[in-house]
Amino acid sequence: MNSARLVRAAVAAALAATLLTACAGDGDDDAVPRDWIRKTYTETGADWVDPNSGPSEVAQAIHAERAALDRASGDTMEFLRYGDDMVTVSPYRSGSLIEIEDYRNGYRRHKQHLLYWPDPNSASFRGGGPGEGK
């Protein structure tokens, strides 16, 4: 009797752990691949640098690591939108500067290049972060 209870408890615990693990990743599907950026590029304070590649190439590499919800270009910069955040890749010396910031701040700074992106100050903006669509 005791062994049957232990087996049932072990199976229930394994199922619960599997479900929790599967659900835990759902919130990060549209998040900036920060860990990958940290490992791939050189940190300079709050930003990162690729000393050799141009903004378009760097933005494509980031997008290939985790697909952005949207992508835009303006002047010599590239913009990637990820839920509540955005990545701006701009020319820096002979390479690129990578900045990650809150979508609202980034949109405010670069809205002249983001003509088709949703205005975070509009009543219909839903963000894309935790609780999206609720």
C-alpha cells in the first residue's frame, strides 16, 4: 500500500514539474535575447559593442537568435521590437552599438523611424509583456 502511494506521489510530482517547466518558458518567447547578447558582444557600461560588424548584420544576428516581433530601419540604425522592450543597433566606430531599452523610451527617442510601430501612448497599445491580452 505504501509503495503504491509513493509511486503515485512520484508520478504526480514529475508531471507537476514538467508542467511548470513548460509554462515557465512561455513568457520569454517575445523577450530580448539578453543572455545571448551578453555572451556574444562586448559590454560597455549598459550597452554592448560589436567592433567589426555593421548595424544591419548585427540586427540580423540578434533576430536570428530570437525573432523580433517587428523590425525597422532608419538612417543608419536598425530597430528590433520585443514585447515591452526594443533593441537599437547603430553605427559605432568601425562596428555597431547595441542598446536595449524599454519600448516606450525607445519609441519616444526614435519615433521618426518607427512609423508603422504601435504608439505606446495610444489607448489601443497593449504592450506585449506579462499579462498581454488580459
